[in-house]
Amino acid sequence: MTADPKASGMTVRDAILGRRSVRGFRPEPVARELLLDILRVASRSPSGTNLQPWKVHVCTGARKDALSERLVAAHDAGGEGHEEEYPIYPAEWREPYLSRRRALGLGLYSLLGIGRDDKAARHAHFARNYRFFGAPVALFFTMDRDMEQGSWLDMGMFMQNVMLAARAHGLETCPQQAFVRYHRIVCEVLEIPPGERMLCGMALGYPDETEPANRLHTERAPVEDFVRFVE
């Protein structure tokens, strides 16, 4: 069943404020027609001179399971021989970003009952990324390698549209940069052309509300902290 946003009373504001990174999904499949509708709506995202640089590889079923096995094996091996396609985080952490990162980790692992020094449990939980937290659909976002930084901004807006459009149908998502280190595996299994750069993955499906990690609530800085009016 799909949810009609008008019937459910969901507004754009509701969709944005209620969005979260879901880390536990029910296994029920998502219809291809529904996925196409979400991506069709998302494609109304703005882009510089209407380049529309985004490309999406939708992975389900046996191919997704095979990809998960390869990724988990690489993760369990310590990631040896794999490097990130591009830097994700700053080379040196500083405030306020360090405190925000630590607060997220503390909140998540507290919900899961995983101690700070329990490296084995943390490793096992991180491996759930590579099984898409049980989601039936994995999306991989790619872009031609000759696209410049402006197109990366376009991709970010497109991905946000995907996440919000999914919510209109009762679906949730989790954007995942955990795949960036293993981009070669993803590209090989999904047969992504070498001329495309894999930027991010995303789990998509119906949320499992019994999953403790889905009770995580992340704080946002007050608007006064990041807004400056120039008059």
C-alpha cells in the first residue's frame, strides 16, 4: 500500500521535520512502479543550467544480497586494499563538529546497548550498513567523472528530494557514505561504467519501528548559531 500525502495530511514541512536516518527496515518489498514515481518526483530537483547530472542504480533481490556478502567480507577483513573514492570528513576534527559527531555516536550506541570499548559489537553494528539495515532496496547515486563541484551540489539536492518523496509513500531512507571506501566492489557487482563516480548509497524501505536504533533523535543547532543577517 502507498500513502497519499494529501490523505495523510503530510505537508512539505512535516516531511522535512520527520525525516530521519532509519537503521532498521521491514523486509517487505517496494513496488518498482513506486520507486519510479519517487525518482520521477525527485528529478524536479534544481541543477545548474538544468544539467541533471544524477544517475541512480537501483539494486534489489539476489544482486543486493551478493553485494552485501562482498561488502561484509571486505569490512571483516579490515578494508585492506580499499580506499575512499573521495574524502568524506575533514582531515582534522575541531569544534563544534567533533562534539556533534561524538554526541551522535553516544546516542546511537546507548540505544543499542553497546559500550564504548566494545569494539567487536561496534564492528558488527557497522557491518549492518553493508546489509542496508535490512532494507529491500539499495540505491546508489553516481555522476559522470568530468562533472565539477557545482554538480555535487545538484546531487545533494536530488538525494534530499528522494528522501522526502519516499516519505510521502510511508517509506523511509538512510543515506550511507559507508560505501565510498568500497566503491570498487559496488561498481564491479552493479556493473557501473568506469566513467561514473559512485558518490553515495541509500537504503530504502518500510521502517521497522521495533528497531532500537530508530528511536535515535539527533539535535540541531539553534538557527541563531548558523544564520547571519546582513542589512
